Amino acid sequence: MLIDTIKTTLHQFIITEKSLNYQRFFKTAEGEYAYGDKFLGVSVPNIRKVVKQYFRDVDFKTIKYLLYSSWHEERLLALLLLTKQYQSKQTTLKKKEQIFNFYIQHSKQINNWDLVDVTSPHIIGNFLLDKDRDILYKFANSKNLWEKRISIVSTFEFIKYNQFDDTLKISKILLLDKHDLIHKAVGWGLRNVGNKDIDKEILFLNKYHNIMPRTMLRYAIEKFDKPLREKYLIKRSNK
């Protein structure tokens, strides 16, 4: 079976010593955001080698099997296969819609920040460039950490095309979220807006810098020149 061949190919890259490092890095201990996640010990470059070899051959059934694996690298492989298919020049608009719908349908399996970040802009963001974006607002208001991260990270694709409104609106929704991974993602999104249109970012920061979490603010102003960056930090410290 193809699934067995793919798994055998993936598992040949296992370096057992790496698995413990990955478990620490991705916060899998009890009480941490990825509690219970398991790692084989396969690097991302090697996972991408497997993607390149098999993306033309896999169907949704095979991808779903991998996506529901307890092994982190198998879930990442599933999502990168899906992304590679979506981005292929041979992929039709109908197929892209099917990939988008599959991603949304199985979003609960996209359950760590790396799984979100390397896939959601390329599938969700790209597909929604010229479409209704209600699903992003549904995810932004979700209780699920990863759906909230998908909602903001997906908008990074819009920013490439000078579409900033959804990033700013979703940033406002997530402004007071309590999780550090959301603080970082929102700050990252605001920084990306500023890279394209610093006035848009400054307008947002002038309204909300004094209430946003410090991590979010620091990410948002990271690329500012030193005087402007210190201005926001000083204003925040004086509140």
C-alpha cells in the first residue's frame, strides 16, 4: 500500500535523539500547549524530501490517514503534501477548493504552531484572496488555540497583496487573548502590515499599544527604528 511506502520512507530519516529535543521545543510536557504530542525525530528538510517524492500520488484518504497520526511529523507530512498539491501548477481551481474544504474540515488536527504556520497562509489565505472570509472570523472567535492562530496567520497571504483590513480586524479580536502563541502571531501580523504600510500599523498601535500584551507589542515594533521602538516601549511603561 502507498501509505506503508510513504511511512517507511519517512521513518528512514528518524534520528531518535532528536525526538526529545523536539518534545522540549514544542512544549509537550503536562500543562504545556502541546501536551501529549509525540515526535519521531525527523527534521523538516527530510519531511520535505518525502513530500517532493510522493505529493503527485497521494489522495485525500492517504493524507487523512497521516493527518490523524499521533506522530507530529506524520501530521506535518500530511499538511505539506496537501500544500504542495495546492501549489502545483497542475492543480485546478476545483481541486484547490477541495483542498481548502479538507483543511477546514480537519482543522482540529492542525494542532501545533508549526503545522499552522507552514500551511495556513498557502492554503486558507491563498484560497480566500478573492472570496468571503467569514471562516477566519469564526476561527478568531473559537475557543480552540490553533483555530485562532490559523485565523491570523492565514491573513499573512493577504498582506502580500496589500490587503490589510482582515489582519487588523482579527488582531483586534485577538488583542486580549491570554495565550503567548497568539500574542506572537498577532504581533507578527502587525509587523508584516508595517513592512508594507507603516502608517497603517502605527494607526493601530496608537489605539491599542497600551492594552496589548507586551510580547505582542514587542513583535509588532521589532522592525521599527530604535527611536520609534523606544517611544512605544516608554509610553507602555508609563501606563
